[in-house]
Amino acid sequence: MNSNDTASLRHHLVAVKEGKRSFENAYQGVARMILGDEIRKVVVNGKTTYDFHLFRTGPKHVIGMYDEINSFVSFVKDASEGGSSKEMAYVLVGEPGNGKTFFVDYLCGKYRQFLSHDQNRKYTFRFIHLDRLEGYGRIKTIESQTYEDPMILGMNLFETEDENKAYLASQIRFDDQLIEKVYENYRPLGACSGYIWNEIRNFAGGDINEMLKFIEVVPVPLIESLGTITGKYPAKDKITSSAVDLLGEESIQRLLHISDTNNPYRFDLRRGALARVAGGGIHFVDEIFKNKKDLVQVYLGVIQNRTIEIDGFKWPIDTLIVATSNNSEFNHFLAEREEAPIVDRCRLCYVSHNTNYKLQEELTTYAIGSEAKTTLEKEALHQDPNLNYAASVAVVLTRLPRSEKLTPVETMKLSAGEVAGEKSIKTLAEVIDMLNQDPNITKRFGQKGLGQRNLGRAIQLLGESSETNEGQCMFAYDVFKALERVTLDYVTDANDRAKYLEDIKLAKGLYRERIMTEMFNAYMDEPLAIKKDVMSYVNMIIGIDAENLGPDKMWKYKDPQTQELRALKIDERYINSVEERLGLKTEEQRETFRTSIRKIYGQKISVDPNYDFMDNLELVKAVTDVRLKSDIAGAGSLIGALANRTNEENQKLYDRMVDTMLHKLSYCKTCAQKTIEYFCTQEDET
């Protein structure tokens, strides 16, 4: 075989030397993939952490999970640098439906994508012309069963390490530094490769050039369905699962061809899941602790020693092992105590539910689905513009533990990085730290609540209800009924059930406040009416003490968004009305509140010039109430006008508001009417 042949071992070794192909272990590959992409700093629950861009790309990417991703990246980085993580598996433990399996599947998909680039591609070798040797019957080619890298063969060409290093230095021109670097990932050949290579050595009389004619370098297939490079082993039931599924077994078919019964090639390793990912791949064990004892024992050996062992034969493997488990299976496993060694070899990461309602809106979009929806009669199905908000707030509130220092709504807002009155993010950080001291995992922050699957079930219930199909619209308020149904049907613990139903009630109150704002915007025929009024109040209390304020109370200021000069008339009656609605009676209380608003303005505007105070629910509610009162002589009379449409004027007002909702606020006829009806009732008043 010509040494310049692209399938020759020499060609591969030269490509590694020149940096055209890479030789690295699984950890180094995954670490290079993640850390080679953009890394940003973000603040989550009051603490600075890193956000890795790799996990945020594509139409359906990982949302949130900041702590979990940081923990995983640190684990892989430590293992790639030869740390203790190298002899451990990474196990994600948490409630069902919080994204554990999705995270691992996403990682595996990205890794396959990464390896599809020429420079990162994995290669292996096969033995050819075996018909020239005796004892292989009709078997002419044998591929390395564990997809060993050709570089592994390059480090095992001769019987001694010194001879190998000398060959790499003289024949391939590897310098000392490169030899040292590749030998960091040295491992012996697997049992069958070592056995066959030894037979070839004997046949060729030790002539290395003659021996290399039996070697052909080939790329490792990246086909997901073959389970190569990234493979998944789901826990099976007690009877059908066996160590064979992981390790492989003796192959009767091969024994018909192989004359030497000592030849380890009689074992078919590819029958097991591990050999297929043994060449620098990711092995994903779904529900690891659901497996029966003997399989867990197999994992114990594989994780620690990184070898597949059958009948005393060994095949070294290079695999990143990532597993998942739900809390109940894990606790059940721990209760048995005798299996402690496996937990000892795992890096456990407790995965919490997403507790940021703004991020949850993206997850809710996943649950609702991106395809255009239709009713059972194939008519287009509309989505209420408030549906996502209502569903997201409700599920996030169920995931937040109760605390004496913060109300659930304050916790929810601080978790999303928003303002919660006088309470600061520091209070939330203290609450989280305190909860995370609890040895009972389920009592920690975000560990319990309605998961993504429960949300999916609620959306399904909403979609199948007759109201939704007849009205051809998924009305936001109906999602609360669906979530209550899911809570009653699927939540087994009575205390949890009571808490979740209470949280859903709270979410209805928040939805009610949002509807008040929407109705005012519809009344004003302006989608951003309330936002403008809230910003007017903020700008007025900043300008009220300005030195350049004339007797006409006109104040000029530069708009941080457009950088243009604006003039604003400061209306003290309006300011006082808003502050009265906020319950600020004394001058002192008013001044304290104004100072806090100015402080927030100073902090937020410098970072985000588009910040609009709409997350400050108390302020938004107060402004809405004041405007409804002054413009429409009270919300009561607007409700009266909309509810009692016997006279022409009220009917005109109703029609105009519906028209604004249809054309400017993304409502359809059904949800516009239902929202107005809901606004006219006294339900869920907070």
C-alpha cells in the first residue's frame, strides 16, 4: 500500500501532526466544542454565572438551566485536564419533566454536528487481507470493535514504548512535545485488536512496512440511529435487560469462522451499547437507577476502569458517561445502602425546574407548539395573546417554595430579574441559600412544581375542550381550569396539590391585573397607552425637583431611547393620584417611594435604555386605576358601559374597543368578547 494513500495509517499520523485531524479524548472534544463557542456572563437569582452560547442555538434549544450547564461544563473541563472527574459519570437528578433528557439529547446532537467537521472527525482502523492469515475462515476484514483511534494503534505498533516513540519521531517526524501530548491519552489496544495485530506481526516477521499493509483507516460513522459516537441505553424491565446489552456477548456466527477459540474476536462487542461509543463518544444512560443490580454493577466497573471486560479480556474505552434519574428512583436506590459505591463514582447534579417566568414563556411556546393549530373541524385555531403569560405565570408560581421573607409574587418577579417593591435580589439569594441547605432535595428552590409535561397536558386539555373548538380560540382564562384539572389528576401528594391550587389562584389575580391594563389600552385605542402613562409618571417625579423647572411646570429632558429633547408638563394632581392608589399617605412615604423609583431608573436605564417599568406591577396597577377613573369616571362605569349595551353610546364604545383589540392587540372575536366579559365580572379581584 502506498504510504501516501489517504486510507493509510501513515497519512493519518501526518494529518494529526499537521493539525488537519485531531486526536483527543471524549472529554477534550466536548470541552473544546463548548468552550470554543461564545461565553457570556449573566446574573441569575442575584449571582453572576456563565452562559454558554452553544446551548442557546437552533429552533429548539435549552432554556435556563444556568447552574446545571455550568456544573456540567466544569465537570467536562476538569476531566479533560486529567482531574478526578475522569473516573466519574455525570448524573442529572430531578423531577420528571424538567428537561434532563432534553438537555442530554441536545448535547449529543451538538456533538455529532461538531464531529461532522473535517478537522474534528473521528477515525478508526480496520484490518484487511485477513484471508492471507490462517484461522479467519471467510472473514476478510475486521474493524476495531471499539472504534479505536488510529493514533492508539500508532502508539502500539511495537511491543515497547521506546520503539514506538522512536518510530513516531523518525518516520512521522513527531517532535518531543507532540509525542508527550499524544501519550497523555495512551491506552493499550483492545483484546481483539491486540491479538490480531500480534498475529500480523508474526506473519510479517516483524517488518513494520509489511504489517501496515494490513491496516486501513476509515472515518467512524456518525449515523444517529446506529448508536455510534452518541448512544442511549434506556432502563429496561428486570427480565429483558442483561449485561449483554451493554458489553456484548460471544457470537456463534463468528465461531463458525474462527479456528482459534482463544481469539477474543469471538466476542461481538458491537452487540452492546458501550463499544459503539467507545471511540470518544457520549454514552447516555436514561434512568440509570431503574436498572437492576447486576447492570448497575457493570456500570460501576465501566465508570471506574473505563474498560469493557468479558471473560478476563479487556477493551479500554474512551467515553463520557452522562445519566439521568428522577428523584423517587434515586431515593429508592439510596435507601438500599448496599449500592453506595456507584453513587460515589457519580457527579450528581440536582436539576431544578425553570423559575424565571420570562424564560418560561419560551418553554410554554414549546409546549403549545410552533405549528399552526386547527380545531377538530380543521378550522384555524387562534391563540389568546395572554395565553402564554397566563400559563407561564401559573406553572412558575407552583415551582416557588413558600418563604417568610418574600411573597410568592415577589419571589417570582425577583427570579425573573424584575423589581419587587422594596425587596431586593439579595433577599432572594438569601432565601435560596437557606432552602438549599435542606438535606431533602425536594424542598430546595425550584425542585418541586408542575413540570413541562404537566404544562403540555394542560395545553392538550385546553385544545380538546368544546369551548376551545366551538370558539376557535384558546382563551387564556381556560388554561387555569386545565391546570387545576392536571393538578387534581396527576399530583399525588395532598399538600403539594393544595399549594399548587393556591398558586393557580394567585396566577388568576395576576392575569386579572394584566386584563385591566389591556382594557385600558383598548379603551385608549393605543397598544402602549399604559406604558406611556407609567413612563410619564416616572419622568414627572424625576423632573419635579429639576432646577430648570419654570412656573409653567414644563420640564425638558433627553429621551434615553431616542436621544431627542422632550418637553413634559409636570401634573402634580396626577402624581398624587397615582401615589394615593399605591397607598402612600404621608409625605415621607411618598418621598421614599419616589427615591426608590429614581434609583431603579438610574440602575436600569444605563444597562437597558428601553426599560419601561412595566414589570413594576403595583405601579402599573395604580396608573391603570387612576387613568380608568379620570378618563372613564372609574373602572366601574366602564364595566357598566360594557356590560349594559342597551343604549347606542355604550354599544359604540364596545364596538370600538373590540375593533382595537382585533386590529391592534392581536385578539380574535372570541377572546376579545370573552376578555371583556371577564373584565365585567368581579372574579379574581386582588
